[in-house]
Amino acid sequence: MKKTLLVAAIALLGFGTVSQADDIQAKYQATCFACHGTGAAGAPMTGNKAQWAPRMELGMDAMVASVKNGKGAMPPKGLCNDCTDDQFKALVEFMIK
Ligand code: HEC
């Protein structure tokens, strides 16, 4: 019985230490991926440097602002309503790689 509890405690600890990178990936999958993973609605695709190049010229701050305000077919906040500015920045960095 004690052993079972210990195993459960260790499992819980493991889940509690989700790194920031995992968190960003999870947010990406739940939101941005719907469009940026598929190119839906003309969204620049994740990892496609040619499609991102002209947008990168705007600079990171302008791109983060576009996400927050929405742009073209992209809804405001890119559907991630609980994302912070730092998380939007990390998400954009993740997609342009
Ligand atoms: C419903 C589809 C959709 C979702 C969800 C979405 N995007 Fe977009 N995104 C687009 C489209 C379409 C464009 C191109 C907009 C244009 O230039 O007209 C775009 C453009 C962008 C750009 C470039 C902005 C610029 O100024 O050129 C960034 C950065 C971006 N998305 C980030 C994100 C992030 C981060 C998320 C997740 C939090 C996200 N998007 C979710 C559809 C989406």
C-alpha cells in the first residue's frame, strides 16, 4: 500500500514539473497549430522559412501585436485567450524555426 502511494507521489511530482518548452508546445498544439500547422486560411506554416521571411522583417514586437489584435483571417490572440506576451513571443519563435 505504502509503495503504491509512493509511486503515485512520484508520478504527481513528474507532472508538476512540466518545463516551459513543453507548455509552449501544448499551447501551440491546442491553438496556433489548427492554422499554422496546416496552412489553413492562408496562414504561414510552422517551420516554413520562406513564408515567414517577409513577416519577420516586421520584427518580433509587430508580430506579437498582430497575434494579439488579430490579422486577416487570424482571430485576436490566435485563439489562445490565456497566453501572455512572453508566451506569444515563444510561440512565434517556435513557429519560425
Ligand atoms: C484561425 C486560424 C489561425 C490561428 C488559430 C492562428 N493563426 Fe496566426 N495567422 C493566421 C493567418 C491566416 C495569418 C496571415 C494573416 C495575414 O497576413 O492576413 C496569420 C499570421 C500570423 C503571424 C504573422 C503576423 C504578421 O504580422 O504578419 C503570426 C506571428 C501568427 N500568425 C502567430 C500566431 C500564433 C502565435 C498563434 C497561436 C497563439 C496563431 N497565430 C494562431 C491564422 C491563424
